[in-house]
Amino acid sequence: MPSEVSWATAGYIVAAALFPGFGAYLAYSYMQRELGAARVGVVLYLGPIYAAVTGYLVLGEPVRGFHWVGAALILPGIYLATRPVRKANR
């Protein structure tokens, strides 16, 4: 059954579009200022994991095998990209 079309519904849609987007932009710019562009660029790869967790917590969607496989590929990649570089002993 479709939702009722009203000013309240339109307000909820606008709020859902603006506030998280604005908050994400502020968080991203803060992290970029504090950590630098190279480290913060890697944070974008966490989007699918955040989406899966949010879907589970908010919508009750099941976490399936492909979510775990994706996380198992993403998280080590982020670790490898952000770990400190060790200098070789010569």
C-alpha cells in the first residue's frame, strides 16, 4: 500500500535527504583535515559495510553470505592501505 502524500511526508523525505548528506559531508571534510586525503579516501570503501549494517539494524534485512565475503575483502584492504610503512634495514 502506498504511503499517503502529504506535506509531512514531503518534509520527511527532504529531511532524510539533507541531514545525513550534510552530516556525511561535514564528517568527511573534518576527517580530511585531520587525517589527510590519502587515508580518508579509503573510508569510502566502508560504504557497503555501513549499508549492510544499517539495513540489518533499521530494516531488519538479513545479513547474507555475500555481505560477509565483501567485508572479508574490504577490511583487510583498508588495513593494508592505511598501515604505517616500515623502512627496510640496510
